[in-house]
Amino acid sequence: SVGDERRLCAVYEINIGKNMVIWYVRNNPVKSSGNELFDDAARSMLLKLLEDKAALPQPPKEVDELYRGRRVQIIVTGRNGDPSRCTK
């Protein structure tokens, strides 16, 4: 259901190059959503960005060095999900 989908979130570890392109996606989530299908879909989405060498949006200047050329954890949520729920 849509309510359940909204509650789903998974945390993945990715490496971002200096050009804001993902060059590595850790296979297993850092934090699973508890729903294997959702986790697989989230991983597939990140791997598609990796394969397409699609640049991520440019981060705001004040946090640029936290993302560019770094390993970061990214939260993937269900449709209209609240990422802050994922960190609890």
C-alpha cells in the first residue's frame, strides 16, 4: 500500500567522484528497509546511475567538500517518504 511505501527507506554507501559521478555502490545496504524488494530496487537505481555515469546535482557551495570526491551514505525512500525517519 502507499502508506507502507512511504515508510520504506534504505541507506546505501556510495563513492562520488570529484565530477559528482558515482563510481562505487556498496552491494549491501548500510541500513535495510526490511523489505528485500525495496532494497533491491534502491540498489538497482543507484547502479543505473553508476552505469550511466550520470552526474549528481551539484551540492551547495557550503557543503561541496562533504560530497565531492567522498564516500557518503545516501538515503533512498519510498514515494513521498520522509528521509528523516530513516536515521532514527
